Amino acid sequence: MKKALPSIVTLITLSMIALLFLQMSWIQNVLQYQKTKYELDIEKSYFGITERIKEKLASKVGINPRLANWENKDAAKYFWEQLYRVPSEDIRGIIKSELAKNHIDLDFEYAIFGNDLGHNRSQGYTSGMLEHSFKRSLTPDNSYVLSLYIIQPRNYVLRHTAWMIGASVLFTIIIISAFAVTVRTVFRQKELSEIKSDFINNMTHEFKTPLATISLAVDALNYPKVQGNPEQVSYYTGIIREENKRMNKQVEKILQAAQEHISKMDLNLQAIDVHEVISNAAANIILRVEEKHGILEKRLQAKKHIIKADEVHFSNIIANLLDNAIKYSKDPTHIIIETSNNLGRSIVIKIKDNGIGMSKETISHIFEKFYRAHTGNLHDVKGFGLGLSYVRTVVEAHNGKIKVESTMGKGSVFILEFPLD
């Protein structure tokens, strides 16, 4: 699956690029088609305009339009020389009517030229429009020409293609969005699968070690020499007891993480002394700190340090944070615990270590269940990735806040804030 996933994403990406290319080509073809259709509509309009103006001229001269010989050069010239008899308003009306028949409702200007003179033109027509206008000969010898200038013809093309282009762009955006969500979901599922595998491997390790120790201790108790020595019996039973406690703590962590919503956490709120809880937690880990040739420095400066909290859960979060500080600290270890008051409304607890630090990417995930930061060659750091998720749940259940500041290679600072009574 790991090898196939990049190939699948690459193929889908290439397909999306090809789809976008085809879409752009289709839009270009639609625009070209509408432009061609526009030009054909203009040609149809020219034919209708010419025929109706001819009918108008014939009637002004007093000849039946059907009998007029427009193919004869001299006859045609005679008829067009009578153009002055037709008001420009009538010609404009004819042009507007014929354009409307062909679904062209844009503004226009026109001029009819004969012998290099403008015999009939609209008021807005200027000489600069001649170059960009549609032109059609009205006589066999091209002595009379109709020049028709359509104002902003691009609006016509866009107006007739806007809904198709808009729909195409909309569905393309939807497809791209769906593709992005799909790829993101696939990678997220892959990440969750890896987290699950890491969790199972860590859980196996965490339970395998104490079980092996208990098994060895039980085997030792079966030796007759050990059974006859009360001190040896007490020693091995003590080992079994401690390893059993260790497994119980691991099971408790998993059960704590099973609480998905803060509202489900059953809190036994009572007044507790934050400094006292910190001091007790520090006393429990001092031997581990000394094993790493380190020191645990307490700077309990908060003048108000009584809050309403669940003593068990509150003690657990302090213990968890201190435990992490030891796990990820360098040798010699240096841990600092500080307390202070924020405007007399809350108590702030800072737990600082001189550990390996965290990247911004790690900081954005550390409070997620089962997430464990990559520690490079530091293989002795074990756990389920549940501790910090539990810490955040408890802090939020007490209406508190938690954040972390960290620098790679220099250490981390966990900052907790709880409201006072």
C-alpha cells in the first residue's frame, strides 16, 4: 500500500491535469464556435438589410420591387442614387430589425458609401469605425457599400457562452476540491494506520517487559531454596507487585484516553493546594531525575494557589508532564517548575525542560490521541501517545488552558492556566 499510494496519487494528478487541459480546449472551441456563429448571423442580417432597403428604394421610385433589375449595373446605380429619399431613421430601423431577427441586440452605427461619399450614415458613425466594421457591396460594381459597425461585439460572444463557461468552471472546481479532499483523506488514513501500528507496537513492548519480569519472578519463587528464604520470597513478590502496578498504570492510561468528550469526565471538584500537589509529584520523580545526574528546580511564586479541581486527575496531569520532561531531557537533566498569578484571576504553571525540543509540525499534533513525536535515535522513549491527550482533556474539563513553547535542541515549556476560586 505504501508503494502503491504515490503511484495512485500521481495517476490521479495526471488525470486531473489532462481533464483541465481538455476543459480549457473545450472552452476555447466554444468561444471560437460562438464567434463564427456571430459572423454568420451578421451575414444573414446583411442579406435581410439589403433586400429591405432595395424594397424601400423601389417603392420611393415608384417601381414594383419585384420588377426592379438590381443585377443591371446602370439600373442599380440609378436606384442607389435615390437613397437620399429614404430617411436615415428608416434605414436604422431596418438594420435594427434584421439584427434582432438573428438574435443580435447590440448597439451599432452604419454608413452607406457611394462614389467615395457618405450618402447616408448614422449620427454616431465616424471615419475611425470603417476599418473595424463589417462591409458588404450593394451593387455589382461595388460602387455602393454598406458599412456596419457593431459596438463591443465581444459582449455578444460572452453573453452566449457565459452560462456554459460558468458551469464548466464550477464543476471543475468541484472536481478539483473533491480530488484534494480525497487525497487528504487518503494520507490522513495512512497516517492513522501508521499511528495505530505504532500504538500496537508500543503497547506490546510496554506489556511484554513487565510480563516477562513477573514470569521470571514466579519461576524463581518455585525454587526450593527461594521458598525457604523469607527475604528472597519478599523480594520476588515485591517485584511482582511493582510490575503489576506498572501494568495497571498503563491500562489506566488507555482507559483515560477512551473518554472522547470532556463532558463525560466525572470530576470530583474540591479545593486543592496546587503547590502541595506539585511538591508531591516532584518528590515522586526526584530519584529518576538524580539517575540522570540532574536537578529539579521549584519556583513556586504564586501567592494564590488554591483552586477547585479533581485531585486525582490534577495530580495525574502534573505527573504526566514531569514524566515527559524526564523522558525527553538530556543528561544532565534540568527541570524547572514555576507558578505565578495572572492578574489575580488565575494561576499559571510552567514546566520547563532542557530536552530535545519539538518542531512546529510536532507541536501541532502532540495533543492528539496516539500521536508520538519522532525522536530520531532516541529509542528508549516508550509510551502509547496518550499522556498529552489526557492532559489536555483534564485541563479543558477544569476550564483551563494549555499551550507549549519549544525550540529544537533546546527544550520545551508547557504552560497551564487554571482559574482561581
